[in-house]
Amino acid sequence: MEIVRSQRKPADAAVAPALSLYRSAPALEVRLEDFELYAIDRLRVLQGISDGLSRGKKPEEMEKLVSELWRAQMRHQDPSEEMNKDIISHFVLRLVYCRTEDLRKWFLSMETSLFRYRFRLESPESQRLLMSEFQLPYKAISHAEFETVKDKLNQVARSTGPSSNAETLFFKVPFEEVPELVAGRRVFMLKGFAYVAMNQVVSLVATQFRSNLSKALVLTNRKWTSTIRDKEKNRLTPIVEALSTGYLGPDYSQPKEFSEIALKDIDQLASTSFPLCMRHLFDKLRETHHLKHGGRMQLGLFLKGVGLKLEDALAFWKSEFSQKVGAERFDKEYSYSIRHNYGKEGKRTDYTPYACHKIISSTPSVGDHHGCPYRHFSEENLKAALGKMGVGGRSLDDILDKVRSRHYQVACTLTFEAVHAASCDSGINHPNQFHSLVEFDEVKRSCRKRLDGHNRRRRKPRSAAAASTASACLLPLPPASGFSMYLLTSLSPPAQPNLAGIARAEKDAREQRSFSHGYEEGEAAFCRTATEQCGVVDRPGF
Ligand code: SF4
């Protein structure tokens, strides 16, 4: 049985903030399954924030985005458990993202943004409660002091937009503690102090939140490397390690029902619906008739995911490799691994196509062609490759900007949008998603090309120009047609992404058991070995 207690028991529930400061891990129990699922839900929120920020959304748009993401991902069927889900998922992700400098940086930045936008959504009373929980050493200025600086405060308030009036509380803080207000000239300063209005305190608390979390992540990392990782190597460690590279979108391990591809169409498909990473591998294979192991795995599993049957895959690889190594050597040395990928050899595992995270974090060496071109190509090579896809001008500049700021998946999304003249709000998280968005309609569960042919026969004749556009890329149809609406709808992210892409190897074992887990004060206690330190037990058949 799951036993969970709320972390906060406020006297006045109406005022109680829904936002936690995550100061210490709470003493509660969680099933192993929830340990992972809650973390995945929170990761989706953080990933959405990351995408929104890198797409340059304005603060008001971000506020809306965060509240939508939170509603969609962090709801619990039992509303009283929502705060527990929030807290548990945060502490699980601390473990996941404490492990390297890059992971810490990303997590710190996304969690602070999430905190900032959630704080803004709280009522003023809740905000005041949160401030007092932070124990910030600032007091609201007295009425007498307010009268002496009132005119200046009004001047600043008028120039910054949101009004502050006589009822507004102001806090006097050392100016270096609100750098973003100072940099944006949004605060009145006098003798080294900034007068921060109640509607601006989010800057103050977000700075404090970030600083606390930053220290906590360093401590968690020390504990993770010194004790937790080894103690939990058979239970939590595989989950924690899989979560930072896990893919959060649909499962592409099996081709879609209608998405089988024929060998004769493969060149055409490569030029119209493969993402750059796969197009590059495909071209290199055609050119050199060989790919090293990393390339064979990346392209081979992708092709399997888009619907290339095993017999066709064997024929395809053989036709290329035999030109270089001969048919006999291909049969002896290479065909086994292709059958292995399709679950026909060895452990008979049905392998999953690689997601962007995995491809981007791979480290190709000289002679390798796998990896993500946005991450692994030089700028010159990337420009040339994008030029071949017909991307130029402003779109090319935008893509290169994203690459320079290391937003590789956003760059890939912008490429999709430039090439197919359609928006992709869900962002590209998986090479097979790129293919699927062009070729396959998730909503009507049918192939765009077949559907297009069917609909064209039923539609009234349209202008030749519009018809040729439709047959060229099947996406940018006139907005007035019902079909256009349908295609655009199909570009929305799937409503219920499944989780099969995450840690598939560990899943079966985990399904057989779950555990309840005792929290103690501090992050380390969160995942100490249950039986040894927290009285937690593995319980089969939970
Ligand atoms: Fe491939 Fe993903 Fe890189 Fe796009 S972002 S090129 S789909 S790995």
C-alpha cells in the first residue's frame, strides 16, 4: 500500500501556497514505479520550458505555457497527492541531474524558471508566506520611509508599467541581490539599496531559490558518487542514469500500422522525410558502401522504426556492403547484427530506434558518420548540408543561431519547418518523429501519401499551383480547405505520449516489483538502501 503524507500542513489552507521550496526531502513513501513516472512527467514540463525559452517566447507566453504544462503533466487523479508528486519528482530529478556540470546547469536553469513562473501564479498572500518560508532577511519599509521616497518610487513604477500604490509593500534589499531588476532599470535605488515592490519580489526569491538549489545539487552529487550510486546499483541507479538520456515521446520500436516502406521508395523517402542525421548516414552508405558500427545501428534501427521489414533491410544492406566487402563476407559478418536488431538473434530483444538525446550525446570518432549533424558537424559542413536540403536565407541564420547556443533539437525543428513550410509545435525529439510528421498522420492513423491520393480524388479540382504544392510536400495546403486543417491538426503532439522509449531494458524487471521508500531529511536519505537505512522493503506484486 502506498503511504504518502503531505509535506506541508498549513493552518489556513485557503492561503497555503501550492509551491514548495524543496528545502529537504520529505519523509514519505513512494512506489518504485511512481519514482520513475513522476520524474518523467516533471521532465516533460522542464523540457517544454526549455523549448519555450529557446524559441524566444515572451514572459506572458511563458507564464501561459508553464501553467498549461503543469496542468497537463503534474495532475494526479487524487488532488491531495499533487503536492507529493511535485516534491517527489523534484528530488528524483535532483539525483538524475546532479551528476555532471552540464546536467546541473540545465536542471538549475529550468527549475528556477519553473519556480519563477509558478511563484507569479500564486496569490499575494501565498507569495508573502513563501517569502517568510525562505526566511529572507528583508523587511517591508516603514510608512515613514515610504513617504520620503514615494515620489521616486512612483516615477519608477510609471516607467515600468505595472502600478504600485500606497498599499504596495516595498522591500529594501542590497542592489546586488536583484541583478535582473537593476540591469533592466526596473527598480529605484538609493545608497546601495534597491526598493523592490511586492510584484517584483519574484526576482528576489528566484535568486534565493537558485542559490539554494545550486548548493544542494553539489552536495547531492557528492553523496551520489560516494555512496548512493554503488548501494543502489541494482535498483535506482539504472533508472536514474536512464532518465537523463531518456526519450519522452512516442515509442518508435514498432513501425506504425500503415507505415511500412518498400525498398524501391527508400531513396525518395530519404530525400523528403529523413532528418539530417539519417540523410547523412544514408548518403554516406550509398557513397562508400559501408558504415561503421555506430552508423549501422543508428540508421538500421531508424529504418526498422519507419517500417522497413527484415527481409528488405537485409537486401538493402547487402546490396551496399557487398559492393565493398563481397556478399559472402556480408552474410558472415554483418547480417547477424541486422537480424539481432529485429529481435531474431541473441536475447531476441526488439531494439528501439535511437532518440535525439542519445544521438546528440554520442561521440563519433574519425571515420564515423553517426551522431547529430547539428552537434557534430563544423559550421561550414552544416551550412552545406542544409543548403542541399534547400534551406537558406533567414531560416539558415536562425538554425545556425540555435546551433551556436547548443539548442540542436530546436535547430532540427526549424529545419523541418523551413523544408516543409509547416509549424512543428511539439519540437523534434526523435528522428522517427521527423519522418512520421511528414509521412504519417497520427490522428487518422493513415499514410499522408495514400490519404492525399484518396482525398484528391474526392476533392473538387483546385488550381494547378495548389495541387502541385500539395503533391510536393503534402503539408502546406490552403487554409480554407478542410484538409489543410486536418493536416495541421496532425502536427500537434500526441495527446498521450507513451513511455516505452524510457529504459526499456529495465522495465520488465521493474514491473515485477515495486517498493516503498522512506524519505529522511536531506537528499541522500531519499534513496538510501531501503532495508538497510530507511526500513524500506522490496515487495513483489505491488
Ligand atoms: Fe537527428 Fe535529432 Fe539531430 Fe534532428 S536533432 S538531426 S532528428 S539527432
